[in-house]
Amino acid sequence: MIYPIEFQVNGEERTIQVRAADILLDTLRDKLGLTGSKSGCDNGDCGTCTILLNSLPMKSCLMLTVEAGRKQITTIEGLMNSPVQQAFVQNQAFQCGYCTPGFIVNCQGLQNVHPHANQETIRVWLESNICRCMSYEEIHNAVKRVFSGS
């Protein structure tokens, strides 16, 4: 069965037709052309597919598209030139870049929820994403920069 789903993606109202079994990650990539969110593990462990759902981080590989109806979705494309993205660039917080969109989106979610996060809160939130290239020090420095305002 096909269902019409309405939601807001990166500030734009969208209506698309989806099957009940469609995964949000696949819908974003295949139907909307938003390929910044990546498929890494398809079971919620790595965080490469992280999006913001009503301003909170969500792993889009774990969510059916029909569950996103009438919600606000922000992908990495919606965070272009954001202070978080700029901090990652300034701190060279990436190697291959595959995990970077998920980290940036997760960090934006952290800032949404805890605008004055301390080091422990930052550490705990960063644990939800995996970098296989081991850029953790640079990533942590970028996130600290976001919260220090420098």
C-alpha cells in the first residue's frame, strides 16, 4: 500500500508517496535526493545517518518514513555553513568524511538541547557516532569550539 506523507525537510514543505515499509534514510536519499545522510550499519550503531527530527538527533535508518509525517526534518544539507559545520572545517575534524555529516547533525542536536553543554555531556553525546578513521580528537576539538564560541 502507498501512503502520502507530508513533512518539512530543511525548511521546505514536502509531500511524497511511500510504502509502509520504507525507511526514512532511503526516502531521504532515493526520493528526495538528500544524500548527505549515509548508510553505514543500518542498525543504529554508527550514526552516519543521523538527522534532526523536530530538532532532536535521530538515526534515520531506524525510522519508518510514515513515522516522520507532519514532523520537521533537518539533514546535513540543511546545516550548510552553520557554526557547527564551520567548526568542523576549521579543526579539520574529518579524514575520509563519511561520518562527518552524522557528527555535525548530532552536534547541532546537542547544541539545540544543551546550549551550554559541559565536557562530560559533549563526551556522552559523541559516543553515539563512530568514526572509523579515528578523528576523535579533532571532532572533540571542533565541538568544544562550538560551545566555547570561538
